[in-house]
Amino acid sequence: MLAQQKRQQREELILSSLDNLTYATREQLQVINNLGGDRNAQRILARMEKDKLLLATRLEKKIYYLSNKGKQIIGSNQGKLNKREVVHILMRNDLYIRLGMPADWKKEWPVRWGENKIIADARFKKGGEYHFVEIDNQQTMATNIEKIKKYKDLSYAIFKQYNHRPTVIWCTLSDVRKNKLKTLCENHGLKFQVY
């Protein structure tokens, strides 16, 4: 009975991870849920897929997401998924892992100040300071420039209220875009990192 309880607990943790992440690769679930080696992680996920707790689609590799049964088990209110956002979400997950899986990571987080609003792909605090994440895989550079201008304004507001400048963390697939983002952030006086 103890083995069954441990298995159920592990499955619920994996389902909860998928609820938070939306989509994930085996490697991402393996790291986030500490599933051990590749073979063990594949075995666990294959069993969960067979039991219809999660579903998978294939891009370059298998991508997992919650089934209706999995959603019911953990009480998820996750709505209809948009498969066009898979790459964007996987990039955000990779950055989440790379940044040490911050405990207060919030995805698609709206930030309001004065009359302004921006929706960061994620936000978290580190050392008491705000960090905002932007995933750049589909948006135009014109959209990025507008976001950078808003982050400059937000940076002043946060400095006034919390006495620190937030860090904007960009994740992009292209070296050309990486260099453009660095230059734009520097020109606007932002505290930033680009991956």
C-alpha cells in the first residue's frame, strides 16, 4: 500500500507541475520533479500517459500536457490550450530551470502602475528585487521596443516605491536579436540579462 501511495503522490506532483507549466518536455519534468535517470522518467511518464493522466504531442520531441482526467485529479482550472504557444512555453520552462526554479515564479503576470500595464511572461523576486521575464520567439522587434519603453517607465516606478531597479530577463533564439535587445536595454537604461 505504501508503494501505491508514493506512486500517487509522485503522479500528483507531476500533474501539478504540468498545471503550472502548461506544456513540458520529459527533460523539464525530470529536473523539476526529480525523476532520476532518463529511463526512469520515461517509464513514469509512459505509465501516466497509458493511464490517461496526461497527453503528449510531438514536435522535435514529446511534449506533455494535462488530460481532462489529470485536470480532475488535481482540481486544475486550466482552460483550452493553444498549441501555437508550445515553443514559447518550453523556452519559458527552460529559463525557469536555468534561473534555479524561483519559488514565487508567476507566469503571464500583469503589472500595473499608474495608467500603465504590461504582462510579463513571468515574474519573480530574487534577493528582494523584482525580475521580469520576456520570451522573444514570435514577437516583432517593434513590440519588443514598446515593451522596453514600458519597462523603463516601470523601472522608475519600482525605484520610487521599493528603492531598487528591477531586472528584465530576455530569452531569445537568435544572436542577432540578442544583440539588438542588449543595445535597446542599454540605451533605455534598463537593468537586464539576455539568454
